Amino acid sequence: MKTTATIILLSAFLAGCHTHIFEPDLIPPAAPSGLRTLTGDGFIEVFWDDNYEPDLAGYYVYVSSSYDGRYELIGTTYDSYFLDEGARNGDLSYYAVAAFDLAGNQSPLSLDVAYDIARPEGYDVVLMDYRQNPAAAGYDFSDYTVVPYNDLYADFYFENYHGALYANVRDDTDIQDMGPTSSLLEIGVAPADGWSATHDARLLVGHTYVIWTWDDHYAKFRVTGLSPGRVVFDWAYQLRPSTPLLKRGGGGKRAPHTMDRLHGF
């Protein structure tokens, strides 16, 4: 009887139990989207739209020298933002981001075309009227230096012409007034045309000007102070020749097709 009762009780216990089967999470998050960049001097900021998976753990950030090249992991973040302080001025950098979850699943790389070029910049530079102080009237963007107005490498110089204040460039250099801007960063790409036929531009506080230099580089400067004897400005300069990017901002454009960009990774 004892054996029979034990069997009956054990059977009843087993019948009341539920079987739990552990199923591992093998579903990765969606690829991040909305990648965009902002450019600085020796750094690039990367932004993207938030992922909303409940088990999202963070993001991996990758960089490459070309869109379809090999992407190298440069950092991990828990926010939809990454500061690439390893970006070198003049180097073209393409970015991609992958999301990962608590189980370690990693999404495909983002498909947005997000690229940028870090470039040097400067603030509160002062030039004097070339008639009053010719040695401090010109600026050389390639050397980040105030130079004489007639220096061989001066990209532009300041002039007070009978009370009208001008930025002058030589015949092998172009200049264009881009109009009033809220900051130096507002003009992101140099124009393709519209250059001054007289190789000068009337200076106004709050206006940004783009220069196409004699050696095929683009620069921009924004006037922050102006008086009859001097001009004060902020500037940015593109180190890569023939490249009109002065600062990348806003959103990138979508890639024309899908491709695997983790070659050999």
C-alpha cells in the first residue's frame, strides 16, 4: 500500500507541473536609421534616430574611409550620439551604426550615407585696413595666419574704400557673399557658381563669405565685428582640394542600394 500511495502522489504532482522550455533570444534589433553628422576641428559628431526595442542595450559605431570599404569599430555608446575625437582634419570618414540587445544580438549596419571631413577653424581673427596697417591686413587660410595684404599666400585682405568696407581677393581667387547667417556653421557646402565678378565683397556683420582659393581649396568666414579700421571674423577651411564641404550637418541621404559593409569583420 505504501508503494502504491507513493506512486499515486508522485503522478498527481507531475500532472500538476508545467514544463518550461528555455528559448534563447536570437532576434537582433533593427538597423539604426537617420544617421547625420556635424563637423568640428579635429572631431566629428554622429547622430541617429533612437531604436525602441525593449531589450535594446546600446550601439556600436564604425568608421571607414569609403562607403563600401571595411568598417572598423571605434566605440560603443548607450545614446543615439557619438563623438569621434579620433577624426583627423582633412580625412574623409564614413560612419555606420549597429544596435545590440541584452542577449548580444547585433543588428545589420545602418544604410544611411553619413560621411564627413573634419576641418580646421578659428575664431576672433582681426585684420586691419591694408592702407593703415598693410602687414596685418591679409589672411592665409592654409597656414591659419594673419599676413601682409600682398603676401604671396594671402587668400584675401581687408580694405576701407572711402568708407565702404571690403574683402578683396586676387584674380586667381573667388569670393561670394552668402548673406546673413546665424553662425559660422550655417553654410555647409561651397556654391558652384555666383562668384563675384570684381573679386571683392562688401563686408557686413553677420554675413558669411565663401572663398575658393587659388590652390583649389574652399574656405568660409563670418564677420562678427566691423569698424572703419578693422574686421573681426570666424573661419573654417577645407584641407582637401577640390572638395566643397565646409561643414556637414542635418540629415544624410539614403543609400541607393543595400550592401554588406563588414567585409571580413
